[in-house]
Amino acid sequence: LQLRAERRSGPMGAAWARRIERARPVTAFLDACWPKATPEEVLAGLLADPADPALTAAERAAIRWDRPPRSHRSARWTAADLVLLDELAGLIERPESYGHVVVDEAQDLSPMECRAIARRTGFGSLTVLGDLAQGTTPWAARDWHEQLAHLGKSGAPVVPLTLGYRVPAAIVDLANRLLPHLGADVPAGRSVRKDGEVTVARTTDRLDLPGATAGAVRAALAAEGSVGVITAEGLVGTVAEAVRGCGAGERVTVLPATAVKGLEFDHVVVVEPAAIVAAEARGPHRLYVALTRAVSRLTLVHEADLPDCLKAPTARTAG
């Protein structure tokens, strides 16, 4: 506009520029061509009326809000929505970048979560740590090279760490039985510790499972250290009631298998492994996590047959 005006009438002064930048036709044109938008406004508009032709009808129906909020300001964003908001923010304004980022539990990142990290390390480096055998989210990675591509670091070297110090060999050997059933290329682990103990206790009566669990906990309490009792979500109440009468106190913690990642106990009692496996699509991964929470001793208590992915001996195995 200034160039056109100057061609007609010569140089325009600062007062002319200030007047033009406030002119309604000019601001309306700019708002139409380059509208101000926040990530929240854009995502709320998409989820309220997903009309994007790149989506199929089924995809539009899947993401459409059943009850759209009055505005983006009153929207209740889910954890998955926050990743989409970060994607939009990255399109509107370049996010801050870092020289080096360390990512732990990287196997559980979704491709969109990987993109959020990649945007912040475009000119930096990454150290990625994780265990594909412990991938428990629906979108967990099954291949490191594919995951590194999502992180923007295709071709980065992958170094398997197979030698452990935390879990004894007897427990590691048992957990290794699950690896062929996880759908991921995970090398077998090894342990420098030759101690450790695995006990398998079976009851033939479903009604006696709480009693067998209580017996296993009492036996665990005979030694020093913490005791973690891990079972499927649906059995937590029954198991907690059975353990309550053992005089356990603060030494014993009852947890669902979905809540034990990252925890450690001197002695772990896993109750009904088959129920953990059957509870979700990644049940074998969840069981692998549960078994490897033990740093000294492990007991399996079960009434149902052990899952095919875990065929354990019926007698005590000491390393």
C-alpha cells in the first residue's frame, strides 16, 4: 500500500503509516489472510466440527466432541489433547530448542509425543533410554529405529544394555521367558548377581487364593526388607483384604500391575499372573514389569494355569 501511494504522490510520512495501519479495511484484510489464532482455538474448532477432508467419516466421528464446550477457554483438555496443542503451538511459533535432552521410558512415547521432543532438539542431541519389553501404553514402540525416526534422529546408534545389577539371575531368567511373546526385538537380559530366589505356589481352589496369598506374604515377612504384592486390577481388593490380616504394617504394599513401573521391592509376590496377562492387550509386557520389580526374592501365587508365555518350574529355584 505504501509503495502504491508513493508511486502516485511521492514519499509518505510516518503519520500516513500510522493512519493506514489503523484503517478498518486494512486490518480486516490482514485478519482474513493472517488471522490471529491460538492452539486452543484451532483444536477446539477441529474437535467441535472435524470437517477436514483429510479425515475419513469414521475418523471425524471418532474425534468429534459429544458435547462441545461453549468456547476453547472452558474446554477440558486430555493428556492426548495437550500433545495436539503442542503440535499446533509449534506450527504457530517455533518452540525453544535445547542443546541436549535425556529421555527415559522412551518406549512408551506415542509418535506425537516424540514429535514434541523432536521440535525442541532439531539442532541438539538426544540420549534415549528405554526397554521395549516394558512398553505398556497402547502406542508403545516395538522397534527403536522407528521410534528414533519419530524423534527426528533417524540413523542414530542403538546400544543394547543387557547386563544388569539390580535383579538377580534367577528372576531375570524367569522374566526372559516372556521375551519371545512381546512382539519386540529385545535381547535376553543377564545379571551379575547369582543370588535370588523364585518360588511358585499353586492352589487348586479359587476360594483359597486369598489364603495362599496370605501365606506367601507371611513367608516373605520372615526375611528383612519390603514386600510388594502385585496383581490384576480386579483382584486388588480381594488380595488387600487377605494381606491385611498378616500383621504386615508398612512393610507390605498391595498394588495393581498397572501402577508398579519404576518401583522396587526386596520381595515381590505376584498373584494370579494369568489375570495380569488377560487384563489388557499388552498384558505380557505388564507381567514382565511386575516380575522385574523384585530385587531379591519373587513368589508366584496362582490358581489358574500359568499363561503360556510363562511356563515356570513348580519347585523353588535358587541362583
